[in-house]
Amino acid sequence: MDPVVPSSTSPDWSDEHLLRAPHGGYQRLLADAPVSWSSALQAWVVVSDRLVRELLVDARLSAQGPMAFMAMLPPEEAERLAELREFYGHWMVFSDPPLHTALRGRVLPDWAPSRTACHRPLVEAAVADAVRPLVGRECDAVEELARPLANAIICAILRIPASDAALVAGWAADIIRFIVTPRPLVELGHAALASVRQLRGYALERVAEADHPLHAVLDLGPTAVTATFAQFLTGGSDPLSAALAGTVDVMAGFPEQWRRVDTGEVTVAGTVAEILRYTCPFTLAPRIALADIEVGGRRIAAGSSVLLLLSAANRDGARFPQVDELSLGHPSSGQHLTFGRGAHYCLGANLTRLVLEEFVGHLTGVVEVERTGPAQWLPAFGLRAPAVLPVRLRARTRPTDPGRSPLVPAPRAPTGPPAHGGRGAAPGGPCLRPTEDPEPGGFV
Ligand code: HEM
């Protein structure tokens, strides 16, 4: 086994070029250093599919990774931002039992497959409304399509009226911006705190509505309500927007693959699975070792920060032979770790698949996507998303069905049985609030 002395084989994650294009470094890390110490991040970085998969379900790792991130603040700033630390500490994704169990248990039924399926008409209309004005012209697929579409869907589900959407999006941006840098930046922390304070009253008011999908957390108090509301807002719309923009990006980048969707050679569900593997918007799951552990021959001391790189694991040739290429319909696509695994498996996975299925189905019938300029990527750490994506959505001139108008989506190929329990309906009707809904099969 390697000595405890940390190595510095990990790349410089504070390098802006690397933040914009992290995939470039993955193959070398996978081959030479599946577990490495990063001095820039003050964390162990794990990249291999096998190790990431194992550690996601290892109870010796705590999900309170951002606490280690905030501990990097100078002590007097940590003190001034204590309320912010308390707030992030109540995010479901950054909590351990018993808080995690209490939060997740309360909202799970409302995000189960049968409840999610009830959002399909809303999603279908939102997709059509977002695409329609862009057909036939050049646009920025991030600003004009992916972001407004993701926001519209998440706001509708969280009952945020359109008139409040911009205000709430501003708070959400401050709250997420602070935690997507490799090291905490004090001024971003204060901006985040100011927005958390503004969001609190708003979230409490919304969640107090008896049929709000987060209503069940109300009894856990204002911090839990604000944190949960913020997590569903940011943890929902940011990666959803990134996945939608990523879909447009791959449509433009791999036209020959896309023709296979068109002809029905690959199913919409298979297409979405591979888009999720390839785009992987949340690139990592942050953890803290609760005990001394050995990982891939390295000793990780209790208290160390550990970053599980989901997006690197998704490009590990040991599981995904297609690695850096988009390979629609590949049998291994559905094994991606884009939604994590185990106790923290993404609660929005069903909704995300539903949105992407509608989006892929709709775009395939209506447009061909053509790049009109280079894509630019956000220099964010932990979130991989295009910042600018110039494309032209060309109306189809040659509809697959001669009787069909180019603005009517193609009938979707059968999606087959959903990989994670997808669209099942609860007994007693899909849109009734279920008393007991099985956890989706993908939760392990
Ligand atoms: C492409 C879209 C999405 C991606 C890539 C994604 C990714 C993830 C990942 C990787 C985790 C686990 C993190 C960890 O283990 O540390 C997670 C958790 C979570 N996600 Fe998502 N997510 C997406 C969309 C959504 C949406 C739309 C929502 C809700 C509106 C959502 C809500 C959540 C929640 C509440 C958790 C925490 C679950 C827990 O800790 O028990 N996500 N997501």
C-alpha cells in the first residue's frame, strides 16, 4: 500500500481551462491515479467507476462534504458565515442520518415515479412553448432555450409564479455560486447569505400550501424548509438546464448518431441514458471520511475530504467502452453514475428523464440542429454546463412522415420499460397522492 504521504498527481483544479474542460484530464487519471491527493482542492480525488460506485454506498463516508469546504474559510469569516454553514448543513444532499432520513422520507412520495408522471402534460407544453419561437433562426441554446425551459418547469412544480421567477432565480444563483468554486470565496459567501435570508420568508410561504411537493418538511422548521426549497430549486434547474443544453450540443456535434434516433433505431429512453452518461452535469459527489479507510491502495485519514468524480467514472473504459464518444443505444449507457447511487440517489432523476424524453422526442420531430459558433463552458467546479451555445434550429424540410407538418413532433419510438421504474402508475391512479410508493429501482 502507498504511504500516507499525499501525492500531488492530481491536476491543478483551480486552472480555469481545466474547469471548463475537465474531461481532457480524466483518461490520464483513470490510467495512472484512480485515487489521488489534490493540494489545490485539499481533497482526495477518486475517479474510477469501481471505486466511485463502491464509495457512494460506503457508510464510512459522510455526505457533509461542504462542511470541509467551509472550514477552509479564515476563522473570523467562518464565524460571520455560521448561519450559511447551518443552511447548507440542512440540505438533504449534504446531510447524514438522522437528518437525511427525516428530510428524504418526508418528500420521497411526491418525487416517486407515479407522482412525477403527473407532470408530463406540463412538461410537454413547456417544451413545445420553448422550442416554437426559436425554430428557423439562430439562437443561444443556453440563454434562450435550456435555462428558461428548466426554470419554467422547476418553478411550476415548486409553485413559483412566473412573476417571481427572475427574483427567485437571482437568489438561487447566489446560493449555488458560492459552492461551485474549488475554494470558498468570502464575497460570494456574503452574497449567498444575503440571498438565503431573502429566500427564507418566500420559501416558508410557498411550502405552507398543503399540496406543495415539499410541504411535508414544514414540521422540521424554517432552516430545513429554506434549505430544502433552495436545494430543489438550484439542484433542479441548474443540472436540468445543463442537460437540456447538453442535448442540443450533442445533437449538433453527433448528427450521424442523431439520425439513429430519427429512424427509431435507438429508443428515446436509450438516447436519454447516453446523453446523461455523456453530459453528467453534476461532476462530483463530495464526502468526508468518518474513519481511516483504504481506497485503491491509498490510505485516507478520518476527517479527509473525498471527491467522487461521477463524470470521470462515466468515462471509465472498464465499464463504458465508448468513453469520450456519444454512443446512443449502447447497452452500458444506463449504468451511468450521473444521478449518484445509494442513500443520496437523485430525487429528481425521474423528472429529469421525463423532461429529456419529451425534449428529445419533440426536437427530433421538429428541427435539425446546426452549430453557428463555438460553445463556451462555465468555469465552474462541480457543475459542467455550457455558458453559451450558438446554434440554428432548422425546421425539418423532410418530415419522416410525408403527411405530418414539420412543426408536429415525430411519434416517439417506444421507450421500453423505464430503467428506474420510470413511468409506472401508482395503484388507484397515477396522480393521486400515494400513501406508499416504492422507491425507484435505481436507488441502489
Ligand atoms: C440532469 C439533472 C440532474 C442531475 C445530473 C442530478 C444529479 C444529482 C446527484 C449526482 C445527486 C447525488 C449527489 C450525492 O450523492 O452527493 C443528486 C441528489 C439530489 N437531486 Fe439531483 N440531479 C438532477 C436533477 C434534479 C432535479 C430536477 C431535482 C429536483 C427538482 C433534483 C433533486 C435532487 C435532490 C433533492 C437530491 C438529494 C437526494 C438525497 O440527498 O437524498 N435533482 N442529484
